[in-house]
Amino acid sequence: MMKSMRTVMRKGGNRRQQGNKMIMRRWDTMDMKMQNNTMISIDGAGVSFGSGEKEVIALQDIRLDIYNNEIISLLGPSGCGKSTLLRVISDLLQPTTGAVSVQDEEPRIARIKRKFGIVFQSPTLLEWRNVRENVELPLELIGIEKKKRMALSRDLLEMVGLTKFADHYPWQLSGGMQQRVAIARALSFDPPILLMDEPFSSLDEFTKEKLQLEVIRIQKQTKKTIIFVTHSMPEAVFLSNRIVVLSPHPGKIKAVLEIGLPAERHPALRETPGFYEYINKVRNCFHDEVGELYDEVV
């Protein structure tokens, strides 16, 4: 996979970036497409709301290929369109301009074919259904017979470490355990793509770091393509093969960074110089916005 990457240099466009060139790598798109490895292709997608003087441009000219079996994070401050982009990919929102394809199909067709599993910020579990029944809900809705549903939910609960809690109800679980149930439910019909919209944002740091390891383990086990929305730089660096850095007003892609950390992501990795180096690279992408805000204040 590393052979299909190459190094490019992007130069800063204003006085704050000059003399502070950042080396970034990007995937060789043509090589990846030759291997039929492109899962999602976004070509000039834009989203706007309202019209005239009241028009708000949420996303503008988004161009990105997302590849099979990678974890890619959408990172940026509030208002940069991270969740909006996720909704466009999943056919929950139509782009105003441009196009999106999922395995060479329109997002609507991909949704009908159940190619997406989605984990939201809130677990959104049904309080009157126990853990097993919550996991089985999508299978029940598409008519899978009870015996098969139970077998699938048993395997999924084992994968997320909740076998002993199958008969518990959501209100009996911690926030982290509820999100594990939500992940199992999203994987119940075996979609090739898992969309995660800031799923750990409301959790404490201890639980968050534990679940980050769970996501990596599950991805290795299932080989899913995961698109992960976050506003946390350390979280994005720890989880991702690539990070898409978005800038706000309107939401645009500012940079795409390849994270060349070891494939095995252990907790101790968070304390290594390499980990902090990547966090600094991500932070440098936001220097323009910070500088402009400082100029406005003074």
C-alpha cells in the first residue's frame, strides 16, 4: 500500500506560511483506481442553504477519493461542514453542486443496497428493547428470520465485548457501552462502509481512548472502510490512515494528510515523538485561521 503513495510539497500562500513549508503525502489516485480500490468518489460537491443575501455555503468544491479498507477522518472546527459532508455521502442530504459516487453508484442506490452503517453522536438506542434486540433491529426491519438474527447479534456482541450484557437495557449501561451497542447495530447487516459522526464526543477521555482502540480492532477484523468525523486532532491522528482537514465558511478541503504511523496502534503510541509530530502537522494547517482571528482581535 505504501508503494501507491508519493510525497508532495504544498507551499503556504500568505506571509504566515512562507518559510514554513509542510511536507505532506497523498495517495496516488490513478494507481489506486487502477486497482479498483476507490470506494467513494466526491467530485466538486457543494452544499448551500437559502438564497440571495441569506445564502449560506456549507461546503464548496469538495474533491476527494476514499479507498477500500482505510480509516479516514474528517477534521476541522465547528461549522466547517464535516457532518454535512458525511450526510451527503450517506444520501441523507443532496449536494447543491457536484456529484458523489459510492462504488460507482449514486448514494441513493448505495443506501438502498444497505452499503452504509451509521453511528451518530448519540447512541439512539430504544429504551424498551434490550441490548440484543437493539442490535437486531435493522435485521428485523429487513425481514431476517429470528434464528439468524440471534446468531448474528451474538457474534456482533462478542466482537464489541458485550456478550454478558445481551439481556440488559440501555439505561443499565454506561455511555461507552451504549456506543458499543450502536456500533454493533450499525454493522448488523454487514455494510462495507461505516460512517461515524463524532461518536465519542460526549464521553470521558478514559472511555474515549478505549473505544478508539476498539474501532481500530473492529476495522482490522471486518475490513470496513470507516469515515470518522471529529474535531479532536489527537483522535484523528491516532485512528486514521488519512486525515482530511476542512476549513470553515465555506467548508473546503485545506489539506489531506497521510498518517505514516505504525499499523499497530497501541496506547503508548500517543506518547511518541512521531505522534506529536503529526499533531503539529495538523495544527499547522489551521495557522491561517488563527492568525486571521488574531488580526481581527488586535
